Amino acid sequence: MLPDPGAAPTRTDAIVIGGGHNGLVCACDLAARGWSVRVLERRSVLGGAAVTEEFAPGFRNSTASYTVSLLDPDVIRDLHLAEHGLRIVERPFSNFVPLPDGRFLKLGGSLEETQREVAKFSRRDAERLPQYYAMLERAVTLLRTLLARTPPNVGARGLASLRDWIAGLRLGRQLAHVNLEDKRDLLALFARSAGDLLDGWFESAALKATLGFDSIVGNYASPYAAGSAYVLLHHVFGGVNGKPGIWGHALGGMGAITEAMATEARRRGVLLSVDAPVAHVLVEDGRAVGVRLEDGSEFFAGRVAANVTPTVLFEKLVGAEHLPAAFRARIGQYRSGSGTLRMNVALSGLPDFSALPGTSAAPHHASGIILAPSLAYMERAWADAREFGWSREPVVEILIPSTVDPSLAPPGQHVASLFCQHFDPDLDATRHPGGWDGAREAAADAAIATVTRFAPNFASLIVARQIHTPLDLERKFGLTHGDIFHGVLALDQLFSARPILGYADYRTPLKGLYLCGAGAHPGGGVTGIPGRNAAREMLRDGRA
Ligand SMILES: Cc1cc2nc3c(=O)[nH]c(=O)nc-3n(C[C@H](O)[C@H](O)[C@H](O)COP(=O)(O)OP(=O)(O)OC[C@H]3O[C@@H](n4cnc5c(N)ncnc54)[C@H](O)[C@@H]3O)c2cc1C
């Protein structure tokens, strides 16, 4: 239900379906050019997967997405997010990785500190680390130049093909300056497995696990699966407050980002509605002309941008009769399912890690704590999920944001985000007849038990827990198969092929309909980039 349907005009220049962060960025950019824009969000809170909510009395946390790095600095600046209260703080160091043998690895801080830590395991690896970081930084620099561009759109016709040809030339000229070694590195990062890449660089299992963790975050695959090196790269193209590659905490949780975006949207005159689930895209003479909500109310616009997943858009919201059969068949094969379970827990105190004992707040409590001692452990976790349905010894990252942001929990208590891999999005019904509804508690118990093996007091600290299986992520956030990125980040679904070849320019087979969410280039993460790129293409097409 809309708050006040009569107060605003039913026709605007643009409608955005979904008030996730990309939808909000898209709306802001359109409004900045004088367009009238309406955002329709299905949930009762704006922000999509970047929201902060109370999950137990007195305990708030980022419900889904929980750490920030990839958010485009231009978006932060242009949308005045800092003026609207957004503060992103760094962690004392990036990662703390406790090991079963009682040792631990700390990564982050200065390069010298990290090298000293790594040298505990391998002097050779410590010496190679600066070269590895430099290789990644060169690849990231190249990747960054591609992020804010509309990818070359294979198969474009007419004026679009001319535009595309010019864009291709520009890209070619830019790439021509990149030296051959860097091109080789980039190719390896796009095509290889993270495991192969890291085995080629390092010998220490703990270091390879710490660096390789990014390759399986939101990637239901072994770290030895081809293409997993790209997922690693995708996690390191950002930074915090000008410091490249690190991850930080948005004070107030991830909702602080989208609240600041919503404030800017309102300032620009965008009409924001919550509890407004879109049921259909309205089509007339082969073009999108508006939407119908589940309650039957209709809104009209010259252009419609969809922040929902490609699968939701093309299989649920747009009638099959409006799409070419070949396109529908391809979208039917679009791969989604990151195999993630996300839990929020309220804690009466801090975990006491066997590898670094202590229950008073210490720097390691405030870092990203990775429970995955080796690439082999990660591979086993994935194989177990393939066989059993979920990993009974999952890979877990724990963040305890209340250590850097006391506003989230009552004094002396804490909240923790548990991000757990691997949990099959399509549970085998013969083995688990109750599906995820029946398996939810057992899968969560496996994650808690895993943490408790590294920090024996952990289970006893838990006051409340909120569990999101892949099914819960789909139900709550509209994420197809619970995919945190709106679709697998693999070579066949990236860049010119996102969501599918021929539709990488944010346009769709329906005139007037655009994709502005993470299912479009450059994919998932709280970046704001798909929203911004889509708005640019819509502005290029002009008002209708
Ligand atoms: C569990 C989890 C953990 C993650 N962790 C991180 C992290 O730490 N850092 C990071 O950078 N990224 C993280 N991500 C990824 C990141 O959050 C997403 O890729 C990103 O939020 C996608 O943004 P979006 O605006 O494109 O889409 P979404 O955030 O998915 O927003 C889409 C919006 O559309 C709405 N919607 C759906 N259907 C309809 C409809 N019919 N009508 C109206 N509205 C509709 C949804 O309710 C939602 O608000 C995580 C994601 C998840 C799920």
C-alpha cells in the first residue's frame, strides 16, 4: 500500500522498480537532470540488501550486506552521502585467521606488519607479498576503468552500433597502453581458479586461505573452480576513505548508506514509496509504459528501470508474450545461487579465541575474522554442500560491528554478522524433504558449532539469532535463489555478457525498459555503479 496515493501524479518521467541502493542511485541521477521519478519498493524499508534493522530487542545490525569497500567514491561525493551523515570507519586491521593448530595469521595494517605476520609461516611468501599486491593493484586499476563504462554491446544495431564501435575503439586505445605482462595477469584473473593462481604465488596454506577467501564469497564453488580468481578480483577493487583494497564499517550499519541515498533522493524530489510491490510491467505497442502493483494500482512513466534481478524482471514482471522466445530461453538459463547463509547473532560478550585468548575488546575482535584455515578446507566445504546439502563445517566470516559501533547493541553486549558458505540453494528434496524451512536450524547450528570450535565460549554467548538461508534471502529481499550478486559472477555473465550477450547496455528487448541493479554490469556488491550506468543510458535516450 502506498502511503498517500492521491497526493502525487500517477505519471512521472521514470519509475524505478525496487528501492535497493542501485535503484536509489539511478533515481537520484535521473532527478538531478530534472526528471520526475517514482521509486516503488516492495518491502517496508528502502535499501534492498543494504539495510540496518533490529533483529532482537535492543540489537540492530546490517541485515544482509554487512561491510563496505566497493561503493563508488563518485557516488559518495555526488549524492552528498557524507553530508547526509554517512561515516565509514576502518578496522584496526583487515583479517584475523585463527588456525586449528593454535596459531593465527593477521593480515592488514602496514605492509611491513603483514610481511612480519606472513613470515611466521613462510619467509618466501613474505618476500613475494609486495609483488602479489602490486600485480593485483595493476589489475584493479584496469578493472576500475571498465566499471563505470557501458560494456561493448555485442550485436547492437543502427545508432547503437555506431556508439558501440566508438566505445570499443576508445577501450582498445586504452588497453593498447597496458603492457603485455599486465594483460597476461588480467587474463589469468578472469579465467583461472583462485587456487591455481595462489598456488603459483605462495606456499603457506594459511596465507593462501586468507587471500583466497574472497574467491568463494558469494560463489558456490571450490576455490579451484575456473573463474573463481575473478570473484577474488571483484572483492578488491574498492577501498575505504581513499585507502585501496580494504573493507570498512558504515556507522549505523549498511542502512546508513541507503538512508543517506534516500535523503538525497527526497531532496531531489524523487517520490519514494515502500510497501509497494510491483506485480506487472505494463506494455503498450511493444514498449514499457508503467507498472501495476499487487493491490491493482497503476503508475505510468515514459521509462521504467528495474532494480530487481533479471530473473524476477523477465520471468515474473514482464509477460512472456512481450519478449522474444530466444531471449526468454537464455534468461531461463541465467545462473543464480551464491550458496550463502547469513546469520545475525546477539551476544552477551565477546568470543574467546583459543588462538588468541581474551574476552576484552581487542583489535582482532574488530577485524574480519575468517574461519577457513586452508583452500583445501574451502574445497571440502563446497564438496560437502554438493553431497549433503550444506557444509557441516562451513567457511564463516564473522564481523562484530558493535566493537567499532556501540550504537548497535546495549552497553557491554555485542552483535555479530556471520557470513557462511556453502549452502545449496536447491536442496535435494529426497534428502531434505522439508527444504530450507525444515533445515534452517540445523544448518545454522553447523555454523555456530564451527565458530565454537575456534572460540569455545561462542555458543554460550548467543542471546538471539536471526537466520537467512538462501530461501530466506529470496523471500525477504527478492534475490533469485538467494543470490547475493543477482546472478553468478562468471565469465559468461560478466561485462558484455551481463545479464546476457546483446543486452549489456542496460536496455532490454522492451523499449523503455532498463535494468539498473546488480544483474547488470559490473554486477553485485554495494557499488552504486549499475544504477549510475543505467541512469546515464536512460538520459542518453531522453524522456519519452
Ligand atoms: C547476505 C548478503 C551479504 C552481502 N554482503 C555484502 C557486503 O558485505 N558488501 C557488499 O558490498 N555487498 C554485499 N552483498 C551484495 C550486495 O548487497 C548486493 O549485490 C547489492 O545490495 C545489490 O544491490 P541492488 O540495489 O542492485 O539490489 P537489491 O539490494 O537486491 O535491491 C533490489 C530491491 O528490489 C526490491 N524488489 C524486489 N522485487 C520487487 C517488486 N516486485 N516490486 C518492488 N520492489 C521489488 C527488493 O525488495 C530490493 O529492495 C551481500 C548481499 C547479501 C544478500
